[in-house]
Amino acid sequence: MILYTPDSMRVFVILPAAGIGTRMSAGSGPSASRPSGPPTPKQFLSIAGIPVLVHCLRAFLAAGRVEAIYVAVRQPEIERVRAQIAEFGLAGSKVHVVEGGNLRQQSVGNALAQLVTETGCADDDVVLVHDAARPLIDSATIDRTIDAVAEFGAAIVGLPAVDTIKQVERTAHGAIITATIPREMIVQAQTPQGARCGLLRRAFAEAAADEFEGTDEASLLERAGIPVAVVPGSAKNLKITQPGDLDLAEFYLSQETTDKHG
């Protein structure tokens, strides 16, 4: 049952983009977009000549129900992000740049607090959080996630596990298998992850009070006893983590261009 209609809800997006990308080695891969020198945070690397973060912003700006996007970045990068927003014609009231923290949870928490202060986000409004390093999120997945949050209160995008999953016990000499987990019980978490604003605020407040650090927004919601629905994801919605991921993302983009032009 849909608890409120699309006309009565507002949708907000948070893009945590304060990571430093330590797993991305400089100058790797064949593309000229791979810079030399110190590693560049992955959200600022380019795919087909466009920064990863800008790909994300374009995707959510194209989603008609999104009212505002809050990008959380490290303080020294704030002007850099604002310059990119202007350079690619994304300046306007929908995109806001806020200071993030050392951890993802801090960045999202900072953005959520500012979002609530500036927009008066109601408890039943929808807030989505999306990795700034997932540049190929598509409109259909965004819409499905919004609808799932509207229906269930909280939702994430997830990909069914393909490989057999083993539970292990770590030892001084390696790992020993203790169980095989049925694949139908496993999904690989992607983003967006979202919830009604009131539920997300509660989950973050409880985690802060207990000094609990989660791996993602869903882990905080789960800990707060809030059921989280799963929306089907896509292999294209990859997270840029290793240098080869940039080339894979460029391949997916080239395929989309080919499909559009026949």
C-alpha cells in the first residue's frame, strides 16, 4: 500500500563525495583521463570526459521527482565541486554543496542535518543516499527506489549473488569455511539507499548516541529495527573502486550511446 501519493511527497538526494579513493592508483589504465601524480579521489576522475560526480548529478537531476541534491565533500574540495557544477551547466537551486566528514556516516549525517534545516524535510518525505562513485545509475532504478521507500518506509538497491557464498572463520593460517549460505538469501548492496526522512533521522540519531559506525545507511536502519525493502539493481550500477572500473564504465557508456543511435 502506498502511504502517500507522489503529489504529497518530496524527494531529496544526498551524494557523499568526501572519500579520498586510496584504492585507485594514479596513472593506471589506458585512458587519458587517468592523471599522473598523487591519487585523485575517484569521484573527480573522468569517464568519457565527464567527472564521475557530474555523471551522478546528471542522473538525479533528470529524475523528475527529485527536489534537491546535497553533495557532501571535504572542505578543501568545496570550491572545486562548485566549479564543476558551473562548468557543466548544473548550477541552480537544486544542487547544494556541504562539508562532509572523515567517514561516510559523518558526511551523510552532515548533509542530512543541513537538508532538514534548509528544506524543512517532513517525516514522510523521501531521502535517497547514493555513492558518488556510482556514475551509471539509471532513471528506472531511481524511480523504483523512490516508489519502494514510499511503500515500505525504507529501501535499498541490491543485486542477487551469483557466486556461491561461504561463511568463514579467520585463523592465523588463513580462513576455514564454517557454512555455505544459500544464494537466494543474499543480495549485494548497491545504492541508492533511502528512507522516509523521519526514519533516516531516527536511525542516524540512535547510531550517534551509541557511537555506532555502520557500513551503509541500511545498516543503521536495520539496527534501529526498521524493515528495509530491496529493489532490483544492475551490474551497470558499478562502484568505481579499482582502476579497471573506469574502463568498464566507459564501455557501458559506449554501449548506451550505440543503442540510442541504433
